[in-house]
Amino acid sequence: MEEKLFKCAKCDKEKKEADGSYVLEGTTFCCKECCGDPKKQEHTEKKANVCEFC
């Protein structure tokens, strides 16, 4: 069974749902490479390659 892929709003690459998270109140998918890992609070840090949606 093939896992569904989602397109990252920032880099336009297709990723598995586990490789990203939903931003903008769950309306937009963004991969961990572009937006960081919210479980590690990386999405709130001000550094390169971190989510511009936050």
C-alpha cells in the first residue's frame, strides 16, 4: 500500500505526511526541511530554512 504524498507549499516537493506538518491553522502542508520540526520547536526559531508562515 502506497503512502499518500503531500506537496510542500515552500519547495513544491512531494513528501510523506510524516515528513512535514500543517501550518497556517492546518490549511497548508510544509516539509520539515523547509519549516523545521514543530515537535522540537524548530518552527519558532529565527534562522535560515525555517518556516516563513509562522
